[in-house]
Amino acid sequence: MAEIQAGRLMNPRSVPEANYVFAQEAAAKPISLPVNLLVVDDDAHVRELCRSVAMESGMKVSDVSTAEEALEVTCHRIERQRR
């Protein structure tokens, strides 16, 4: 299971530094606008972890497991906004 240390959500699989989520720092900043986040990762545990942290911060979250799905979701949302 992941743990939070020194303001960072640490992935137990020791992923590179660039993949760490700065969970506490993000949660500490107030969100003034509605924020929609699309999480894309092939690992269901990573998606759920990102989803949980983002939702706790007040974001609306969707998640998909492939780039193709991400493009579909994004295109669908753009089409809806144009209507």
C-alpha cells in the first residue's frame, strides 16, 4: 500500500521521481474553479490511488487504462461542449 512521507505520496513499487504525486501539497491548495481530471494508467491500483487523492481535493475524476480510451473520452467531452 502507498504511504505519504514528507508531503509526497510514495509508490511502493519505487517508480521514478517524476511519477510521484505531491498529494499533500495539492490537497492544501484551495481549488476555486471546477477541475476535471482524466487519469490514464494501465495499472488499476495507480488509477484508484490518483482518483482518491484528486477526489479528496475536490476534483471531478474520470479514469481510463489506455491512451486510446483517453482520446475517446477527450473527443467526446469536446463534442459535448460544442453543442
